[in-house]
Amino acid sequence: MRLDDFDPNINVEDQRGASGGGFGGGGGGMLLGLLPMVFSRFGCGGVAILLIGLAVFGGFGSILGGGGGPAPTSRVGQSSERQAGTDTASSCTLNDESKAACNAFSSADKTWKQLLGSEFRAPKLVFFGSQGGQSGCGAAQSAMGPFYCPSDQGIYLDTNFFNELATRFGAKGDFAQDYVIAHEFGHHVQNLLGTSTQVQQQQAQSSRTEGNALSVRLELQADCFAGVWAAQNRDRMEPGDLEEGMTAAHAIGDDTLQQKSQGRVVPDSFTHGSSQQRQAWLKRGLDSGDPRQCDTFSGAI
């Protein structure tokens, strides 16, 4: 996808090189034990939904409060926050993966600003390294994969994940990377529209299985929103982009991941949707280009 003109005024934080904090309270060890599962997926379900699920079903309320003080960060992208020697361009062009993330983020930012109008509030893109970082939802760990934190409206990314996406999940190509950012941006849209809060409230009154089903609908809507973004920028798509997106969506389906990791599929434990569902909703957004066609909460999915 031809995305090589990111806006230098996008809100970017660079925590690479900073040591990340840990989660406070008892329960942190159990959370880290769940990280391999989280690493296999995208989305606010990767962190926010996981934390919500632990709070609702496991009682680890202390985890939600985060750990120690925030890790030192280099905030860039707004003139009042720039520090000597740092700017958006240097953060976004540090390597090819950083540039790809900034390109996709900037494009999504412009697209959703047009679609949402006065309802839109720009999120921030936060890079962190292998040593981790700090988010409004607690520590940012590479094993979590990319995630969106509603508390500080940040999309968090260790760009090494793009290599994992290609080598571990077999999802190669620039559009597969763009899909990752667009999916997380979809979670930001859900946060702005109040959908995430509604789901959280419903999950608090639901069984584990019901809560998982709600998470699936939330994630599939984010996939659809990613497709809407792509449709709104169809003139920038190149041959093979659609196939790259479909391959990525299939690779991270719950059934595909469970079959590979444990040799069996447990639908009641799905939190993001099957490979077929993820592909279908991504394509629905791409075919329609209309966020109103992304209602995963009415009827069958």
C-alpha cells in the first residue's frame, strides 16, 4: 500500500531505550503467564480486555491500577513537547518498521477524522522496545504484541512484532503491517464512540463465556473498521494487498492459533473470532467503506 507521506504533526511517543515498569499488586505473575496467549492476537483485547477479564472474573483489581511510576518517555509530535534531539521524523524513520507504522497511523488518523468529524479525537502512537515501556494500562511488554490502551488513548507497538507477524504467523507484506495499526486504530474509534465502555459494562454482568463472546464482537468490529480505513484509501492499494490482509486475518484467528498451540479448538474460549470471521469482517469493511456496516453486535457474526 502506498503510504509514504506521514504527517509530521501526528502524536508520537518514543519509549525505546527506556526501561519499562511492571504491574503492581499480587496477580502480576498470573498475568505474565497469560502473555503468550495475548501475544498471539491484536487489539484492545490484548491488554484492556485481558485486564478487564481478570478484574471481572479473577478479582485481580490491583492489576488495573498499574505498577510504579511511569517510565521516562520522549514525547514528540507537538512543538511544546519536543525535547532536544528528538522529533517525529527521527522516531518514525528509525527503521522501516517504524516508518510503516507512522505511515499507517497517519493515514488512519486523517481518514477517521473525516469520517467522525467533531466526535474525533486523535490518539497517540507509542513505540517501545524489547525492555518494555509504560502505558496508562500498566507495563507495555513485547510479549503482548500491539495493543490499544483506552486510559491514555495510546496505540502501543514494539515494531519487532512486524517481524514476528511475517516469520511466526506467515503474514508478510506491508498491508499486513498496515492492518495491525488499522485494527488498533479501530479500537480507538470504539473508545470514542463509547462502544468499549458498553462492552465492559456488559462483561461485568456476564459469565466468562458470555464475556468472551462480547470480546469477539468487539474485535471483529475493529477488523471491520480496519477494512473501512482501507476502502477509504483504495486508490493507494496495490496488487496483492487484499491477499496480504486476508492472510494476516486468517493467521490470527482463534481457531487457527488454538489448533497450532494446543492441537484442539475451544470455541467458548475465543476472544477475537475465528479465522473465517476475521477475514469476513475485514472484507466487509473493505467492500463497503462504511462504518455503519460494521455492526457486529446485532445478529449473527
